[in-house]
Amino acid sequence: MTNTPPMREITPGEIKTYQEDGIVCLRGAFSSEWVKILRDAAEISLAKPTDMSVDLADMRKEEGRFFHDTFVWRHNDLCRKFVFDSAAAGMAGKLLKSEKANLFFDQWLIKEPGTVTKTPWHQDLPYWPVKGSQIATMWIALDSVTKESGAVEYVKGSQNWHKTYKPASFDGGDQYTEDLPEVPDIEALRDQYDIAQFELEPGDCTFHQGLVVHGSPGNTSANRRRRAYVIRWAGDDVFFEPRDGLQEMPPFPDIAVGGPLDSDLWPRIYG
């Protein structure tokens, strides 16, 4: 599938920052037209969530609404349009230094005003049935995102610790069973880490590698929504490795363990 040209080029400096820090902020990555499409898509999903959706604030019995929905491109035509027709996949391929980019999955992470629920410090990759270094999350802001409204924090360079931590449960449960060390207590040791936090405008995005440790506060603002459309991208070296006790996903495709992701569930969009 051919993508439209990016709103602006990914610069060598941005590629270098991503490769070294594991996190880069891309200002003005997507046009106001694409932001409007995604805002419309968000309202469709909020009104008609899939059976994979959850409200983590409700599950934790906390104030507010923290809406998750996953693999939404399979149900929401506007999300599908963005994934296949925007420049997102090409941008991901360049940042990953990959010849291709597979859509692993997309997701809504929407914290409404007055939502106290935090996103715990975690890595992304340990939740997923894949392995590889060329895998990352694109976090697209649909609203102005401030520290008060829940801007994500990232421990720069933590992908280079070469450690995989036990997935933290977002809903307060203990469903992740792999025998892995716990994520360090970042809050207690903040002064020991180089932590980046980006306040964003609509159309800005961040791009972080799958082993970067990150988390976010609640949205304590009175009237500012924090709607984020998130896309997980996989590159050349990512392969299928199913394991027990991971994030819920649709039925896996009939592909070989250790094989590439190319399939209807994880389509190759760039390259």
C-alpha cells in the first residue's frame, strides 16, 4: 500500500535522537485534517466501543474515565483510513531504520478531565507475543497535552538497559505471570534517571522503542481532554513469539513461531 507523503520529512537529527534515547518528539507530524479525522474516529469508538474496550478508571474504582480500545482499525473505518492512507507507516519505517513497517495494533488511550488514574511505569514489549528491537509506539495527540492533563513521561535510554521487566497491570490485577523482575521504583528514584516529558499540541506525536520505561499521571485538569491515538509499529527484525499470560489479543494468525508478522492481523503497510 502506497502512503501519502509525510507532512514534513523526518530529519536525520530525529532519527539519531530516537536511536540513542529510545524516544523522540515529532512536532507537527500530522495535519489538522488528519487530526479532525482522528477526533471523529475517537467519538465513534467512544460511542460504540468494541468487546476489547475497558474503562480502567472504573475497573480501579477511581474517579473519571480512562478509555482503552484495541485493534480499532478493524472496526472503525476512519482509523483504518489513517493507518493505511496517512504517512504514519513511512515515518515509522524511517525512524526504525527498517525496510518495512507492519501495523502491530492501534489503540485509544483517552483520559477524560478529572481522571485520577495513572498509567504505571512499564515497558510495552513484555505485554506482546513478539520479540525484536525494531518495534515502537507512535503516540498521537488529538488535544493540547500538558503535565496537568497527563503528558507521558519517558526514561531516556532505558531501552539500553537490556532488561525486560514484568508487565505492570493497568487495572490493578495480577494477570501477568512471567517470571521477570519488577519495574524499578522510578518515582522513588527520579533523581537517578533522565526523564523526558513532552507537552504536545494536536498533530504532534512521540515515538518510543518497545523497551523504554514510561508512564503517565492522571488527567487532573477540569476541562481538558487527553485523547491519544496510539499505533504500535513493527520492523524487519520483529518475529512472532506467543507466550502465556500476555495482553489480550484477537486469535493469532496461522504463522510460524519465530516467523515474520506479515498477516491479515498484522499487515505490512510500508515497504
